Amino acid sequence: MPDSPYRAAFDATSPMFDSVTPLVWGPAGQSLAFALGLRSGERVLDICAGTGASALPAAAAVGPDGLVHAIDLSDDLLELARLKATARALRNIDFVRADATQWEPPSTAADGYDALACSYGVFFLPDMDISFARLVRLVRPGGRVGVTVWRKGAIEAFARAFFEVVARYKPGRPHEGPLATETYAAHPLRRIETEETLGPWLTESGCTSVEVREFSNHVPATEEFSWNFVLGSGFRGAIAEFDDDALASIRTEFLELLTARGIDSVDATTLVATGVSVA
């Protein structure tokens, strides 16, 4: 996983990724931290931490006697997260560039974490089922596990318009990702994007007492947000090879297509699922 193409993509896009945090990643991360019912003094593992959308509220919830290990492959995203933690005087959180599929708890959590959080990240893990089940086993029996994923149908109108424009510039060359048109049906996200499928999946990963809640979020599709969301998410991988002139044309055509189709908001509705570890 260290050589994952996602690492380079998210390193390159860290400022734009963080620019949409207040409207997308942040609200979902806060919701996840709340759903986990974190308490003072607890130890939390946050994977695919990004710029700290769920790790920072987790650190605030567990207080100075608790700790959070927040790991991600992107150095640039983690550096932004460190700056945020410093600004909020959160000294109980360690941001570590690490591979979630190989992570082993340090001595401060050797007997198991009290909670595991992963916001919008499980579907990027290689061998999603195996990788996540291993992470669940790092949580003590009775500890909590939580994830967020896009709800079925979320982002799709936005994504269809985007990939339609991109296809004009590189016809016949598919892009892989959770919302890419050519690989849509085969992507791991398709197996966990409804309440009826996400709950059983979390159970099969080693959890009981599973609850799945829907977090509704509709973001105005302003020109600034729409293009920052492209550049600050997995969409960026589809346009990484283009030069500045091509990107400018794609941006113009994409924004015009959103307007033509009456897409004035982005459906960022998310499923928030939690369970209790039985490991």
C-alpha cells in the first residue's frame, strides 16, 4: 500500500482537500466521533485520517488523558492536520504517516484500542474485507468501531457530469475510483453503500450491536466548491495527466454542464455505522 496511487494524488491535492473540509469531511467526521460515544481517557485509532476530520473531534472527546493515533499515507494531509491540532491545543494526538494494512499499536495501546474510526476510507483499502477485519482486531473486546461511507446515490449526478467531460479529453481510457463510470459496479463501495449492506458487512468484520445512521448533507454547488471538490478528492486522479490549458477547459466545460443540468447542490449524504468489537 505505500506505493498506492492514492498517496501521490492526495499529497498533490492537500490544500483543495482541506478547503472542502468545513462542508464535507468535517461534518461527517464530527458525526462519526459523536456516534462512537468516546469518553475521557480512551485510546482511539483513526485510519485514513486525512487532515483530521474525525481524529480532531476524537482527540477533543477523549481529553488530555486520552490519546489518538491518526494514520494516513499522505504526508501533506497529515501536516495540515498537525497545524490544526496545534491551533486547538490538542496535545493528545499523534499524526503518523503509516500503512493501515500493516499498523501495529505502540506500547501506549498494546492491550487494544477503545475505538477505531475510519471516515470515507475503507473502500480505498486493498482487500477491503481482510484489511478492515484485521484493524477491528486491534480494538479491545467491547470497544467501538465506526466508519462513514457515501450513501448509494450520493455524488452521482455530480460525478456523471464530471466524467462525461473528462471522457471528451481521453476517450477509451478508463479511470478507477469509487465514482468512476467504467469501474463503478465493481468498486468495493458498491457492497457497503446502503443500510442493508453496510450493517452486515460491519458484523462480518467482527462487530456486534451494529447501528447505521444516515447523515444528510447537501452542499451548494458553487463554482469554487465544485472545482475544489474535484481537485480535493479521488476525482483528481482522472485529470492528473492534463496540462494547465486542458484543465482550464475541463473546468469550464464541467461547470457549464452542471449549470445546464440544473445541478445546484452536491448530495454528500453519508452513512455513519458503528458497532462493538467482539475480538
